[in-house]
Amino acid sequence: MIYGYIRVSTDKQTVENQRFEINKFIKKSRLKVSEWIEETISGTISPGKRKLGKLVEKAHDGDIIICSELSRLGRNMFMIMSILNSLMERGVIVYTVKEGYKLGEDLTGKVLAFAFSISAEIERTLISQRTIEALKRKKAEGVVLGRPVGSLNHKYKLSGKEEEIKKMLKSGYTKTYISRIFEVSTSTLYIFMKRNNISY
């Protein structure tokens, strides 16, 4: 399947410019779009709340996604790289018309994947450090940390990771990627998020 992905931030913007650019590209490349995905939504919104998230979930090995430029996928580096990483792991190829990128089967894709792994590790470290600092501050303020003596043990593998997960979701990380980071199944993550009222 070949998907043409178009996103505009407001209803005052038109999708026709992006469609024109993609059509010009596919004509030159002798490709044919099987399905168009269009949405009017801010790029700062988590992919899971956009049509793009559904596209990432259903795309599989050999599929192609064409967009006018990388910024159509998201508004910040971590979000874009998270989306691209998920797609490349599924064997999906991404073409960006303006930048001329063909990500997923060449050296550029491999370099991007490597850069993503480093960036993700840095972000995770920073989130962890901020969490530790916040806990130290609470302890210094006299806040009792941990469960009360005699209470039932409701500790799960993701217990204590609520803030990290919230920040990663807000930064645009996919739930599939977050599950891999914490070495749990996606179903475990979903259950944990529902139990702790973490929206996605």
C-alpha cells in the first residue's frame, strides 16, 4: 500500500498545496497512491490522537508513506524521530517530497535510526534525573514517600514510572516504543495507563 499523508494545522489552511506536491512526486516516480490520509490538527498533538497514529499502527513491511515534508509528521524532533523509528521497525518506507528523503531502506534511514536511539536515551535519562530530583525535593520537604505500612501491595512493574510515561507521551513517543523502553507488553502499558488515569 502507498499512503499519501497530508496534515494542516487549521481549517484556514488548504491541503491542496501538499496534495499537488505529492502528486507531482508520484507522477515523476511512477507511483500510485492507494489511500489518502488527511487531517486538520496541530502537529503538537500526540500521534495517538491523530489519524497518523492509526496509520502507523496499520502500516506494515513494504508499505510506503509519502508526505510533503517531515514537519507534517510532528512539531518537535523527538516526536518525528519516534514516529519514523516505529515505521522503520515495521519495514515501512517514508518519502518526504521537499527534503527528498527516502527513509527506511538506505543509509540515511539507518543513520536516522541511530540518531534516534541516542536522542531517546538522552531524553529518558533527563526524565529520570528530573524524577529523582523531584522525589528528593519532596523528601526534603517532609513528604512521606512509598506506601503506608500495612497497606496492600499494589506495586506493578511500571509503578513509579507515571511521570516518565506522561512526559514521553506528551513528547510524542508511541505507546509501542514506550512499552519497549520499559520492557513490558503494550497491553500491560494500556492497563497501567487506564489504572492510573493517564490519557493518551
